[in-house]
Amino acid sequence: MKRTIVLLVAAICLFAAAVWTVHAEDPPPAAGGAKLPATLSKESASCAECHREKSPALYQMWGASRHYRANVGCFECHQANEGDPDAIEHYSFRIAVIVSPKDCSKCHEKEAGEFAASHHSKGARILGSLDNTLAEVVEGNNAFKTAGFPDGVSAAAVNGCWQCHGSVVKVLENGKLDPATWPNTGIGRINPDGSEGSCAACHSRHTFSAAQARYPDNCGKCHMGPDHPQKEIYEESKHGIAFKAHEDEMNLDSPKWIVGEDYSAAPTCATCHMSATKNQAVTHDVGLRISWNNRPAVSIRPEISDAKMGLAGKDVDWKTRRSNMVDVCLNCHNKRWVDNFYTQYDGLVTLYNDKYAIPGAALYALAKPLLKPVEFSNKVDFIWYEIWHHEGRRARHGASMMGPDYTHWHGTYEVAKKFYSEYVPELEELVEKHHDSRDEAKKKAAAALKAKLDEVLASADHRWYIGQMPPEEKERRAKAAEEFKKRYEQK
């Protein structure tokens, strides 16, 4: 009996020692190879002592983070150099409120480099685009005035566009940040140190949790809504359904989180676009597994858009990127399944491009001379914009993520409805209005628009609209309709 008790006590001690070893292990090395402090610095200890009283939730979030375990505290991230534009004196410490990707790169060099090469970090370059014209002029006004914007800025842009895409952060006297540009965790924020982006857009302060960044809702802050509803599409898809059903099996806190090893119940946004596989490391360039860029009016290959933005991805062709994504897919699906999915997806993008986007863009260009010159002062401006920017994107994104309702009812149906019931009639009205114009330039432009419209509507894609469906196709469709009725007839 005594021997049994001794053995039992010994086993308990060994188990306790093992548990203690796990929890008392040395701090993890910095991702970028930087040497981590052996103890918490006196500066950060001082910060922590104050913040524990003044902002306890912030203190607790930091305490739950890997930064805490690695002795990386407030000062290591927020310290500023003399001459930094956003440096402020804070209780005898020189700090900067904004922690930029450049700051994070001191430890996370690889991640910051990949992020800097991605479209995410360039999000603020949307400023000045059609989207911003809408928010700044059409929707907004210049009534929101700050020290950084004495002539005013649109509150619609500040609270909308800039909070996802980011903006230029303006620094006022004594390092204070202009309230129109801060707070801001827009993914492409242009920081006072010149760096682009915000790591906190995905890794929220002050836990900077990898698990949170892996969670699908994290991406939904920006990737949702009428023009890019990836979050809603994911939730409709079998992938999203599987995640909701098996969330507790996802092992989101795993340090390495390799699909097929650490989890297999479902993929998340991070799984497909960023996270590790058995053959690929984690990447913070979310474009390296995407084989179509579906943002523009006409879908293009991603290396083309990367070249336009001067990104290194211009040298990575779409076939390589698709192979990267296929490597992810093959953890759950066989090659035939994956190949067939991409055949379906490419077919939808080609349909949208060839039937609507390419002819639609050509018609809009020909209509321009007949329109009032101010953007969005014409009905047709809104119609065409929504065809490609809203419905067209929904159709393409829906197909890319296997969300059938977004592909069809929110996508191609809405594209077709708007194209035939609004866009074509509006163009016909422009032709009618100007075909006898005394202005020879407008008369000529109206003739060119009519010729192109006639050509488009007489094409194989659109001839049904003018009653020119080929007899054999008409007969085939009538036969199919009759068979459908018979299937549902009451016996």
C-alpha cells in the first residue's frame, strides 16, 4: 500500500513538473530574429503600473498576449525617436501613439515585408477614386472641419471609406493627431513615418491575437456589404456552414495552425488566403493565392494589377497563384473536384466579362460625349457603376467562394436586370435625344453609340432581347419548358 502511494505521489510530481515546464518555458523568439529582452524593461514596467489603474482592460489584453510572455511591453512598441513627426512627451517618455508596420518590423520583419507588398497595404490609394468622389462630394460635404482640414472634409468619407481603406494620418502641433484621421485602423493607413498599413486592422490591440485574425468575422469589418460581401458569401457557402457547426474543433489558438494537421473541420478566410499548409508557409500577402482580380469593371489577372501599382507581385503569374490556392484546396478535396471548381469559376468570370463588362464599358465610353461632364450627375453614371461595382462584383465573388445565391440572385440576375431594364433604355434615350442635334459632335457621337448598341444587341449574347433568338434555340427552350410542366403536373 505504501509503495502504491509513493508511486502515485511521484507520478503527480512528475506531471506537475511537466505542466510547470510548459507554462514556464522561455519566451518565444521574435519572428524577425530580433533578440527579445530577458525581463520586462523598467520603462514598460512603469507604463504597465499606470495602465493597470487607468485602463485596466488594455492592461489585461496585453497580459493575455504573447507579447507579455516575451517581455515586450508598451515602451518597446510605442517608443519614438527625437524628430519623429508624431512623437510626444508622455510622463517623461518619448512615445508615438501609432504603432506602424515599420515599428512591428523590428521583430516581425518577414510579416511586415509581405504585408507591404500586398494590396492590403495599398488600401488608402483609393483616395481620389470614384468611390471617394461618392463619399466626399455626392454623399457628403465639407462641413466637417478640423485643424488638419481647415477647409473641411466629408464626414461620410472619414467615418466610412477611411475606416476600412485607411487615410493619411495628419500630425498637428506637439505630435497630436488630427481627429479626422485618428482613430483609424484602416488596412492601408498612411502613417506619419511613411509606412503604409495597419497591423492592428487584423491583429486588434492589445492582444494582437492570431486566433482572432484567423476568425472569419475578423475580415468582415471590411469585406461585407453590397459591393464586396465576402463575409456573407462565406457564411452562405458550405465552408462557412462547416465552420459554424465545428467552430470548437478549429484549434484557432494553435501556434502553427497547419490545415490538415492542427485542424480539418473547415477552412476560414485565413486558411485559404494566408495560413500555412504542409507545403506553404504563412504569408501576409493575401494576393498570392488569387488568380483573378475581380475589383475592376472587367476582371483581370492579378499580376496585371500588381504591375500597375508597382508591386513585386507583377512577377508572380496567375497560374502560380492558382497552384498556391490549389495546394490549400487539396487538403480537403481531390484534384478532379478542384479542377472542376475552377472550370466553373472561370466560366462565370468569362460570362460576366464577355457579355456585360466589356461591351458595357465600351458603350459607356461612347455615351460620355452625350453626358453632362460632372461624374454622377447623370442617371447612367449610377446605373453603369452599380452594374460592375455592386452586382458584377457580387456575381464574381460569389462564384469564387461557392455562394450560389450571391452568384445568381444577388449577382448575375441583378446585372442582367439592370443592364436590360435600365442601362440599354437609358442609352437608347441618349441616342434619341441627340441623333438630330445641331451640334455636329453630339450628332456624330449619337450615331457611334447607336451603331455600337445595335452591334451589341445583335450579338449572340443579347439577340434574344430584340426577338432574334435562333429558331433551333427557341424550339429547344419550348421543349424544355413543356417537359418542366409535365414533371410538376398533378397525376
